[in-house]
Amino acid sequence: MTVKTWKLDDPSGDFQSLIGKQDFPGIEIAAGKRVSSGGLSEGVASVEINNGKMILDVLPTRGMGIQRVVPLGDPELKVIGWQSPVRGPVHPAFVDLGEPSGLGWLDGFTEFFVRCGLESNGAPDFDPKTGRLLYPLHGRIANRPAHDVELTVDSDKQEISLRGITEETRFHFLKLRMTTTITTKFGSTEFTVHDEIENFSSLPATMQMLYHINFGWPLLEAGAKLVAPVKTLVPRTPHAASGIKQWDSYSAPQPGFEEMVYFFELNADDGGATRTMIKNAHSTRGVSLAFNKQQLPWFTLWKDTAGQPDGYVTGLEPGTNFPNPRTFETAKERVVKLAPGEKQRFDITVEVHGSPADISSAEAAITKIQAGRQPRIFDQPQPDWCA
């Protein structure tokens, strides 16, 4: 049995290879760490994990988010992520979450995989009497640096894992600890993100979690499709309602496009397992998300197909709630309650599909979950779902 662990806190500024050929002879894996310098990325620590089939670029400085995924040897799908107009990754020191509009989170938004939470995860929320910002857009956890970061390779299990702890705390207020483990197998086209949220206060707490998983070109293109086992679908706004007939398809970049957001309850199997997939126009490449409705009961689709320089992107977003203002979601009882010392886990598996056969197999799995049930699609926002 061969298990090796590297502690990655306090890395130096240059890229450092962590796994050498002498560590695991005959196994084509690699990992390295770096700290960026210059511009908004100054001081951002990243860890690259190469499992022989793809590279994960993980950002401990940004709450264990994932900047991008790079499939190896695929000329059609060279990168999974999107091109933000913000030059990133951005150090949290340059993101003012408390600025008056509540939109400061957008100053650091560049990742493929980013979490929204933990105290709140939706639109900015303001005190109706004073106008004071109560909760900023998408919460704080993505702009909290992780600590106790460790990379582990287990050659018997053929597994690489990266672990880090991120805390969202304030004296006299919330005390939540998120322990993240990102795991992938040697030579695999998938990885799993496991988050465990602990309320380490002596008092009860509530929390929210939304996984904002973002795709741009080349996967996102005119004719790309979302495939999902839909039980109920609701447009968030009248503007989104105007595109309800094309909710599952995408257009080419359109300068000035106004975002459209759709809220879902998905069907699942008897154990709560469900999945969604985005695929390109020719059904030759795609990415699936597999998760459990018992952990993440709601799903949001964000379509922002603006011009390429402005951020041509779509988000597939499993969550504990819809990304409405926190006070609205609390009133609808879409928050997670945690007793002192209680923990809540969340798991998402991301799988890259590199051929038409892979796409066909993934679609068949979603069709099996749908099981012939007809979706209920509303053509206008619904008061219990939309703030």
C-alpha cells in the first residue's frame, strides 16, 4: 500500500512539482502548486491535479473553487470553463463584498466551479426600511481562503484527493466550517466534490448552498442543449418567460443579451439521485453533473449568452434553495437548519463526455430518471418560487 500526502499551506511563488516519477513509477499522474503574481491575481494559490486524463486547476485561496478543467488530448474540447471579462483568478482582497450595490461578488467571478453561500447564496438583500445591505450577492464563501490544504495520492485505490478547510465566521455571529475534498481516479474523466458544512457554534444556525457551475465556448455554442429530468420548471422573471419555449437550447453570442434564469425541481430515482448534462450542438462533447435531491433539492439554470467579450456563459446550479434574496427564501423555508455541532454534506460528481457514444449513454441515464413523466412547465413566474 502506497499513500503519500503533501501539506500545501504557505507555498512559494514559483510553480512546484509535487509528484515525481520516483513517487509512483509507471503511473502517469502529476500535481503542482503555484502562487500567482501581478494584477488582480497577486497572491492567489492554485493547485493543478493531472490524473493522466484531465487537469483540475483548484484555487484554495478562493474557497476551493475550480478555475477550469482541461481535458487532455481532446482537440475539440480543449478547456471546460468560460472566459470572464474579469482577468482572474482574483484574490479576495480585491473583492469588496460589502459595497453598497451588493454586487461586489461579480468583481471576482471567473471560475468554472464556484460555491455560493454559506450564510446566503442569492440576490442582494436589503433592509426595506433603511436600504442597508443585509446579504450581498451569492454570499462570502467563494472569497474565503482555505487552510490545512493537503494533497493525497493512494496508489492502491488509484486515487488523488485534495482537501482544504474554509471557514465563514464572525465574532458574535455565524460560525460555519466547510471541509472540502476533491477526488479523482487515475485516468478518469470525472471527479467528485465532497463538502461537509459544520456549525461549530454552541448555538443553532441556518445556511444555504448553491453550486454555480459555469460553461462557455467551445461547449457552449449556438445549438447547444441542456438535458435534464424535469419535474417542474418556472421562469424567474417575465423576461425569462419570453424565452420559455427555448429554455433548454442556446443561441450564438448576442451583444446586449439580458440574462434569463429558470428554476427547477428535477425528477430523481428512488434514492434521490439525479443528473443534468450540457452538450454541444452536434452531441459530440458534453459534461454531466450528478447529485442527490436529498442534499440539493432545487436546480437553477442561468443563461447569459451575451457577446464573447462580455462573458458568454451559462450556469448549471444545484442548490439547497433558489438564488432569491435570503429573507424571501427564509420565509419559504428553503434554508438548512444546523444544530450546534451538526454537519451537512453535499456531493457533486462532474463527468466529461468525450464522444457521441458517451453523450448517448448520459442521455439514456437522464431519460431513465425521467421515466416518461411529463414535465410541468409554467409560462410565468410563480409567487412561491420567485421573489
